[in-house]
Amino acid sequence: MLLDIVTKMAPDDYVGFTFFIGYMAMAAASVFFFFERGSVDAKWKLSLLVSALITGIAAVHYGYMRDYWGATGDSPTFFRYVDWILTVPLMCIEFYLLTKLAGAKKSLLWKLILASTWMLVCGYIGEAFTDGSTGHSVQWGVLSTIGYLYIAYTVWFGEVAQLAENSNSDVIKKGVRALAWFVLVGWAIYPIGYMCMEGGWLSSVMAPENVDVWYNLADAINKIGFGLVVYGIAISESKSNK
Amino acid sequence: MNLFTFIYLIGVYIILNLFQGFKQIDLNDQLIYSSFFILLIGIPHGAIDHVLFFKKRKISKLKFYVLYIGLIFAFLILWHVSVFYSLIFFLFISAFHFGESQFPHINIQPIFKNIFYFIWGISLLSTLMFYNIEELKSITLFFDDTVVLEQVYDLSKLSILFYSTNAFTFISMFIFIFMKKINLDRFFSEIFLLFLIHATFYLFPFIIGFTLYFVALHSLKVMNDEYIFLKKETPNFKIFDFIKLLAPYSVLSICFTALLLVLSYNNIIGYSVPLLSIMIISVITLPHAIVMNVFYN
């Protein structure tokens, strides 16, 4: 199957190109985070394992998406949402793990998981089960956006931000702020991408056929970048404790 | 990112979703909803100028009110004499005022600070006009007494202003970070905000883009600065006290504005509703900008 796709891949197929890059980058990042667990203190090992899981799960799905794209030339909405529904809550777990040392409670973890799942399930219904009406797209888009804004608020001004502020660690403060930027800027591609789908209001700004390229680039930056920030915090904190 | 940028972002997402559903929003609807938010939040942010001024300067009440109302009438006369130059003057005052409220406490030499405020504001207003020039022209040409304003929307001159002031603003941010006048977090926040402003002014119609900026990023922020100042100055000062303080002049301004607009709509006043709206906003902006300059310094 893969060989069949590889031989058919056009040199100017930049969507396919980014699927291949995304697949390899995620796989490489996963190996890196997994092996680097040995370089950090015990309390940071779980955070790095979660980072490795995020990129590992994404690598597997990028493999599927790459093949799906190669075989059909269609956007792999189904696999993309399967990937996001698994990896985005894991990214939220990273916020909990980082702030756990400053006293984060389990309720924060569940609120973030719930909000991220809500955001993605609503987005999936809006995108995949569309009846062609704008009402459907808007309704699920609004519901999905509420989940996104809740997460953005929590990490910028809410519980996560306050816990980081009270952590007495500059590394954690800076790290949480860096991850908050990923949520604000990096994750914004997802609602924007949603509005760029066929018939969407922003489809004139970003053509629907290009949305996959942006999703692939954003996914790679968000997931690997997210993991690298966590890795940076873990290494700095481990060194300062020696 | 501060809370006001976040509120702006919420506004952006709400409007994006509205456009996703309706594709277009009728000009009348834009005006009605924008007016509602400007009257509700925009007007009150200038409703305690007298309180702020008296806290900052020792001046008799009579002198203050004579000067304040005198400036309003002087500007009204200027509007009567020349609509074109009045608009230019209004844009310049607004530019400075917007820049000052965005960076009120940046620690640089006063002369550079004032230049920066002015150019930041010009970059904001030129961006708004540059992306929406055709829409502005069509609104302007719709009424006899606003046709003269078309000269302001000259694309070649506006392009020069747009590119030069935006370049200046971006370069200033880099200079500020190298001079350690702002920290890295503030730097990213300001760059993000500029990006957000460009995106919204490009995507949204003129009236919606301006209202969103004016309400979320300017008026709410200034009101917050005012509230923090009064809270420091007055023991046990609560948000309800602040609202009580804002209410009288806000209600008075809104009623007076509504009366003038009704008179204009019924052709009792010889100015069209859009021109009269600009005139009202501009004449109350002039003394307000002066008071805020005193307040922030």
C-alpha cells in the first residue's frame, strides 16, 4: 500500500509532502522525549512520557493520514479528529502536571480534559456531519469555540496562570506562559481552519485545499513545540535541584 | 496578552462565527449594534474626566468646566468652518490618545514617548482606513455633506502612512525590547495584538473593526486604569461606586447625543447623521484626550 502511494506521489504535492514530514517529525520527537526521560528528575518523567505519547499517537495517525491522502487525495478529517481527540486532552494534562507541584487539584485536570474534548467533539460534528447548511456549521462552531476560549482563559488568567504565578519557580512561570502562547496562537489554526472548509466564510482567505498544509504545519509546531517546552522546564528544574 | 486583548479575541471569534453564518451583515445592523456598544462602554470611559482632573490638578470647578466646554464649542466652530481640516485634526488627536492609552507608563524620554504615541495611533487608524478604503468612500459619497471627506481617503497618501507608521511601530517594539523598556512577554503581547488588529481590520467591515477596537482595547482598558487609580486614591472604593460615578455624565451624554441625532434625522439640524456622529465624537474626544494626557502623566 505504502509503496503504491510513494510511486504515485507527485513532486509538487505539498499537502502529501507535509504529511510525510509531519509523520517523521512526530516519530523522531517521540523517540527523543522517550529516551530523554532518563535525563530528568523522577518528578518530571511522567511529563516527558506524556510528551512522547502526544507525538507518538500523532505519528501513528499521520501515517494513516498520509496513506489516506495518497490513496484518495481527500482531506483525512476522520483520522485528524481521532488524533486530536486523543492528543489535545493529553496536552491539557501537561498543564496539570506542570502546575501539580504548585498545588493543582484533580478538578483542574478534569475541567481541562472536558473542555478540550468538548471543543473537538463539537468541531468534529460541525465538520464531518455537515448537512451543507451554514446554521449547522455556525452552531457547532460556536459551541466548539466556547471550549477553546475556556481553555485559553484558564491558562492565561485562570487557575493554571495563578498556580504558575504561585509556584515560586521562574522556570515554571515562563514555561506555562510559553505553553499558553501555543494555546493562543498555535491552536487558533483549528477554529480558523474550521471556517476555511468548503463554503466557510474564510474559504476566500485560505483555500480549503490548503487547509491541510496549515493543519500539518501547526500540528507539528504545536505538538513538538509543546513537548520541547515541557522538556526545557524538566531539564532546567532537574539541573537546579542537583 | 492582557485581559482586554482576550476580550477582543472573544469579540473576534463571535463576529467570525456571525459572518460564518450570515456571510454579510447589513450596514444598518452594523450601525445599530456598534452604536449600542459605543454608547454603553465607549461614552462612560470619558464620563469622569472632571473627577480625574480634580485629583491631578488644583483648579477651580468653574475654570475647568469653562475650559472643557469651551474646547467643545471651539471644535464645533472648526467643524462648521472646515469639515476636511476638522476630520484631520480629529484623527491626529485620536491617534495620540489611542497610543497614549496603549502604552501609558513606558519609561522613555517624553519627546520620544509623544512621537511614539502619535505614530502608534496613526498606524492603527491608517490600517483601519487602508483595508476598508472602498467601504469608507462609498459611505462618504452617500451623503452630500460628507463628500468633502473623500479627499482624506486618498489611497496613495494612505499607503505611505500605512507602511511607514506600521514599520515604525514594529521597529519601535524591537528597540524597546533591546533597550529593556518592555519585557519579552510584553513584546510578544504587543506583536500579537498588532497582528490581531491587522487581521480584524482586514477581515471585518470598517464599523465593526473600529467598534471592536474602541470598545474592547481602548474604552475598557482606560476604564480599568481609571478604576485602579480611584481605588488607590479612595479607601473602600468598590466597582459599584465606580459605576455610580460614571452614570450621571454617561446618561447625560447619551441623551444629548440621541437628541442631536433625532434632530438630524428629522432634518432640523443641517448635518447628516454620519457627519453629526463624527462631529459629536470628535468634540468630546478633544477635551477628554487632554484630560487623559494629564491623568497618565
